Amino acid sequence: MQYRAKIIKKRECSFYGIEPAAPNFTYSTENKIVVQQLINTLPPYGKIILYKLYIQDQTESEVARQLQMSQQAVNKWKRKMIQKLSQTANS
């Protein structure tokens, strides 16, 4: 089971604590502001799930246990929130 969890964790596309390099400070700051504005458009539950998955680097099953929901529900929330972020960013 641990092997499967590791594979799933890798597929969740976390940064593993590595911050991508930015060409300069202004560009990096502008990106952070845009990302924060996009995240603020999400419902609170969606923010929590994405934060735990991508910032705290937890698996879907770990998040599901903490929030007392199924892993499938966490996956559904994650997909919906990423789709919403994508739609908001493209509009």
C-alpha cells in the first residue's frame, strides 16, 4: 500500500518544498499576487484541500482522513478547484 501511496503522491504534482526560480524579484512578486487573487476566488473548503495537497505535501487519503471525507471526495474537490482556477486565469 505504501508504494501505491507514493505513486499517487508523485502524480499530485507537488513542489516538494522547492520554489521555482524567477527571473527577477518584480516578476516573482507579481506572480505571487496573481496566484493569491486566483486562490481567493475559491470556496474555503477548496482552499483548504489545495493547501493541504500542494503546500503541505499531503496525499489525498491523508487529507480525507483529516477532513473526515472519502479520498474520492477529496479528488473530486481537487479537480473542481483546479478547473475553476484554470477558468478564472483564462478569463
